[in-house]
Amino acid sequence: MSMTDEAQLCERLTRYVAGDCPAEEVRDLSARLERDAAACDLLAEVLMQGTAVREYAQAHPQTMASAVRVPQRWQAWLWPLAAAAAVVITAVIWMQDGRGEASVMQAAEVCGSVRWTGQRGSVVDSLAKDTALGGGTVETVSDDAAVTLAFRDGSLITLMAHSAATISDDGQKRVHLREGNLSADVRPQQRGRPMLIHTPTALLEVLGTRFEVDSDSANTRLAVNEGRVHLTRLMDGRMAEVPAQHEAVASLSGAEMSVMPRRQPEVLWRADIAAGPAGTQGRWLPAEGGKAPRIASEPVFLTKSSRGPVTIHRVGLTLPWQERANLQIRPNSMVRLRGHATKSATLEVMLACMKTTGGYAGNWFQQRGISAGEWQLEVPVSAFLQWRADAKNAPQEPLELRQMAIYTIGTDAALEIESVEVLGAK
């Protein structure tokens, strides 16, 4: 191999390990690495050089630039390629996370309290944005938690509040969604190696599409926005192809697994608290002593919040996706709450939303004072703000409501929620 060929191959390999090659070039390089021992040796040298840079940078962050050493025979070719050298460092960070595990994805966005457990048992209780991750388990712990994970091919999966999934990628992406909500935007996968999503009741095979999955121990709901997904119900092996703008539910009840057009979203809704505790977080109380059924708040300690570690007293509602229809809130919608408290307090309301086209839309918050005794609030959706470090803005377009949290911070007002409604504008 001439020096020119070697330098050109080196440049291609740096882009290859960084995931910056187009699909056709990836196939060509993969095939060459299978048959060309010299190319394999060169790839190993690229990675070793990148590893040396990374280790030195960790020990000497102020002098990293002067510490980069390039093999003598490459200098005439690689020094003009400063950008490629940066890609080598990025590639090594992608290839290995902070715990020495093979890196297959990155935390592209993180909101709230997100816990990561790596394959070797290491635990990160407060996952940070841009962290490189190997295979492991991610849990969105708090009501306002959400995490978007980016695979090296650009595929994205997002988990919202109270979801848990174990993820791996050994050339084929596998996601074991134990519970909760997953939204995905999957790039075209290699032939014969679809992304596999396992739930307690179903197996999904994905070649490249956009979709949402909601799952608990007895039901899996799949809603496809673009493309199509192959769905298999585990209890009997029944299979279905779910195309764009359709949905299906795989249930342990044995009900017919029909593929149906997605229903038009609801715009008016009232929580059926009398039906029982399913889909609620808090302590469900039946009707007694002249009181209607209600949900009493329970304390939750948050190690990470905008106020630091705090205890909140909270009621949570997960929208009843088993009923199939999505709930759409609009800027002119109204949220009406009714309940009881033993003392005056500041009530905080959070709406966790998805985009109507699929994908996470963020969390929206509003505060209102309540008095001791019976109270009622009506809060327009246009008053809710998306509290982020870089913006405080109200919803400008329709969103799908997936989770609602109602809570006090630091004050235990013995909060009880009797009624939750979404209404049209007055």
C-alpha cells in the first residue's frame, strides 16, 4: 500500500469509526476490513492513536493540543486534515464511554431525573446531556423526565416519564421496553438486521420509520407515523403489518389484534377517577363519607431539580392510552382541576407532551395558589410555560398530552384531587 493510498484510507477510516460515512461507503469499508489484514491493522492504529489522545486529554486537559502525536509516515498527509484529527477523538469517545464500555449511542437530550445503569453495573443517577453510552438500562425517574438517545447511524429513541428500557447494539439494535412510552425515529437499517423492540406482550421489527409505543405488563400499543412496523403478539404469535397513520394493540386479554386507522384525537376529556387507580400515581381513595373518589398526594424526594434536592407531594396521571384515542391540547384549551387541601399552598401543574407528528415536545408548567378546604382552578394552556435554561415560551401549536403531574413543593397540604378536565376555550 503506497503512502498516498494509506493516507486516504486512514482518512476514510476516521470517518468510518465516527459514523460519518454514507451507507454505501460503510458497506465498502466493512467488506474491505473483512478481507484486508493491512486495512484492519491501520484501523487499529487509528483507534490506538485516538485512545492515546483521549487518555492524555483526561490527564492534561490544558495541554492536549500540543500533545497530539501523529505517526511520522502520516504527517505530510494528516496535518492538513485537522478536522479529521478532531473526528478521531470524537470517534474514540463514541467507541468507549466513561466506564470503559463500548459506546453505541449518546444522550442527545436529557430532562429531569434520568438514571443509567451500564452493562458492568455502574450507575449514573443524573445522566448528563452528550454522555456517550454503551449498552445498558435507562430509566426516566421523575414526572418531568425525558431522554433522547442517538445511535451512531442517526436513529433516535425518546423515553418519557416513568419509562424503563434496556438497550444494546451489536450490529443489530435491540430495545427491551419494560414499561412506559417510547417514541422513535429510526434510520433505514441493514437488510436482515431490523431494530427489535421487545415489550412484555409484543415484538416489533423496525427497518426504518417513525412511531410510538406505549407498554405496560398487559398491553402494547403501537402507533405508526411514517413507514411500517411488523408487530408480533407474544402470547399466540399473531402477526400484523402496521402502516403509516395506523395503530394496533397487542394485549394479553386475547382481544382481536386489529390494525386500525389512528382515531382523531380527543380535545375534551375528563379523568375517570372513579374507575380506580390504573394510570394514576398517588394514593387512590374510593368514595366514602360523602366524598367522591379521589387521588391523595404522596411524597416523592427528588435529588435533582431546578431548586436542588426537594420533597414534593404529588398526584400523577398517565393518559389512558388503552382507550386508543390521543388527547390533544391546544393553546386555547383550558385545564380545570378540583380538589381539597388542609392548608394554603402553591400548586404546580406540569403537562408532558408529544408532538402531533411524533416525538417529544417537552414539559410545560404553571403555578397557582390554592386555599385550605375545597378549591377549583381553571388554567388556560396558553399560560403554561416550557421552563428551560434558554427559553420560557408558551405552546404555539396543538400537542398530545401524555402525562400530568399536580404537586406542591416542600409543603404537605394533604392534597387530594377529585376532578381533572381538559375543556375548550370559554
